[in-house]
Amino acid sequence: MKDLSKHTKIVALMIALAALSRLLPHPYNFTPIGAMALFGGYAFQNRKYAFMLPLAAMLLSDIFLEIFFGWGFHSTTPFVYGSFVLITFIGMFLRRLPSDYGTFVSITVAPMISAILFFTITNFGVWLGGSYGYSLAGLANCYVMAIPFFYGTVLGDVFYSVVLFGSYAIIKWTMPALIKN
């Protein structure tokens, strides 16, 4: 940890705090999952850190949730982690946008895209589990039944993106030496 830059430590701490918020009581799917992936992809120049540190924070919080509550891991966990990785790529794309435009997209459009991606992938995983039958009607029913959870995903992704990207911008503006890559 001693060899990591101040920037890497600050961003890793922000992601760890977001992951810890998963342990607090919250409405269904109102979690920082999408925002953590977006922010990791955006804030880490190093691709290894962009994927590994947010994934590690997610894994540790899932382990804790499994040990203490019995629901950290489930049959769709691979789909959750797969969508997490894809959302990290969206965060990497955000880094290439001009700063003013990129900030707007980071806290508005990107969380919506990540919520849709998460919804589509994870519910496809639910359908593959067989609960809705292996037909197009079953697939459609699976997505329809998941709509109430989508609301929480969107709100969580937007809220936590505003918190993470906003905090990062404030730190960058008030203490630029801490955020310098």
C-alpha cells in the first residue's frame, strides 16, 4: 500500500466507503454497485486498478453480507460481476470525454446506461435459472417482474454516481495535490 500514489489511495478509499454502504439498510437495489464500477473505470488510469479495486471492494462486501446475513452470493452472482466489469468499461470511456461534458455524462447518462445494462444482464441470468420457463414468454415475464427493482437500481446508480464523482471533483478542486495522477 506504501507504493500506491495518493490518487490511488483516495480513489480506493472512496470505492471502499461506497462498498461499505451496501451493508446499511436500503431499499431494494438502491446500492452503489453501478456507480463503483463507473467511478473505478473513470478515476483509475491504471486498467488493473480500474477493474481489480472496485471488484475487490464488491467481493469483500459480498463476503460480509454472506457471512452475516446469508445473501451475499446467489445464482446470479456471475451475471452481477459480469455487468460490473462491463460498466467499468463505460467508466473508462467517460475519461476520454471533455471535462465539462464528461462530468455531466458521468452523473446523468452513464448511470442510466449502467442501470439498463445491469438490469438486462442480471435478469437474463435469472431467466437462465429456469424460474420463468425457457421460452420468450418466460423471458418477457422475467423482465416484467423485475421492473420494480429497476427503479432502485436507477436511483442508486444516479445517487452514488453524484456522490462519488461529485466528491472526486470537490477533492480535485480543493486539494489538487491529492488527486494528481
